[in-house]
Amino acid sequence: MSSRPLAWSLPEATLALSLYAVTPSPKLKANNPQIIALAKIIGRAPGAVKCRLHNFASLDKRATGRGFNHISELDRLVWNKYSDGQELQLLPLMNDAVDIACNHFNKDLELADWLDTSDSNLSSSSTPSSPDNHSDLLVDTTVPGESEVEILCKRRRSQGFFRQAVLANFNCTCAISGCSIRSLVEAAHILPWADHPYERLKQSNGLALNPFFHAAFDQNLLGISPDGKVSLSRRLLRDGGNDQTRLSLQNIDGMVLDFGSLRVTPNRDYLAERFRIYTQNN
């Protein structure tokens, strides 16, 4: 077996960045199964992959913890290619990573499971309800049946990337309740998917919320101000549950969320616009 060259290639670094984008900071460890999987795909040691991800953390201005500070020109090149200076651009990064995994390394996406999001549990409240809403995702084909299938696949994949990246940003924890059971935490859009196509896949347009608060947020029964203050509607406080549940909701009303430790802070302008809609409805 021939040894791998020491220098990383552009495809390898791109795959590493795609994994960094959806990995919570505490899980940037060599024993992370996804880091082990990436190491197998590119033929390197898990420790080497971990170091590369920590190099990206060093370039990430808001990442918690310390990078290894051995940043290469390749690291900067890949980072700058997919970063707008505020956050990583998920769709081009993940599309390129899928292409690299499948066509450059000839690997099934089952191994690179952070790229295979077809089985992601996506909330129906954040999924576009009409084909008219995904015109930017259409594939040009004259066969109606194939067109419909491709639209659903591509929409689901991009939604899955968004969910993974938002959950990684919040360390898989609901911003309001503190629930950290991953299957009970969803990625909520601050500006709704259907009405804001250019903000759909921005991490700064995402909040990690449990299903109850996600649904309340989507229905404008719950608002979050640009400063992170949570506001619950009179209806939710009155009809949100039994006496004990209503008391818990009263304790949440007025709490201030701490976004200071996040890699990507929710966009204040997005929060302001959504809070304006909340106040109009309450």
C-alpha cells in the first residue's frame, strides 16, 4: 500500500470543510464517527482530519475552543471560497462536497452520511408547500415525472444541510428550553422559507428550537427580538397547556437568549423583521 502524500488536496480540504460546517465544536474529536468516516474516504488518519477541522476553527472568528494554528494556504483558500466573511455558504459548499465524494473519491454517500440528508427529519412547517416556491431549485427536464422527483430530492437535501448546520451552530440544543436530545431539536427559519429564497440556507437565518417552540414561532405565537428577548403571545400564555405548563411558559416569557457562544449569530435584521410580524399579529 502506497503512503499518502503529506500535502492535502483541494478536494480533501473541501470535504473537510463540509464536515466542519455541520459538526458542533465539542465533537471536533478524532473518535467522532463522521471524522473517522472522512478519514477512510480520503485515506488519512482520523487525527489528521481532526487537525484540519481545528484549522478551520482557527479561521472561524466565532468558533469556541482553540484551533491548532497550523493554518495552511490551502485552508485559507477553501475557507475564503465558501465564506462571505460572516458565515459559510452552505449550498455551494455541500453541492461541491457531494460531487467530490461521489465522483472524485467514488464513494457512496452512505459513508459520508453528513452529505446524505435524504432521511433527515424535516419539520413540515419549514418545508415549502407549493412547487411555485422552489423555482430556484428546479431541474430543466421535459419529463414531468422525473422533474417532480428531482425537485423533491434537491429540496430535501438542501433542507437537510440547513438543519445540520443550524443544529451544529447551537450544539444540538434548543435555544429556549435547553433540550439537547437531537431528535427533539429542529432548525427553524427566522425569515420563512417560502418568502425569502436568498436567506433560506443561511445559518444566520436559523434557530434551534424544540418542536413546540418551533411551531409556536412559525405561527407567530412566539417572538424573539433582535436582542434575543423571548415574547409569548397572550393566546399561548392562556391556552398553551394546563396550569403547570402555563406557569412554565410564564417563566419563559421575557427571558433573554444568549447568542454569544455561537459560531454564527442570528442576523439581527432578520430577527427584527420577524419580530415586527409577530407584534402585528398579537
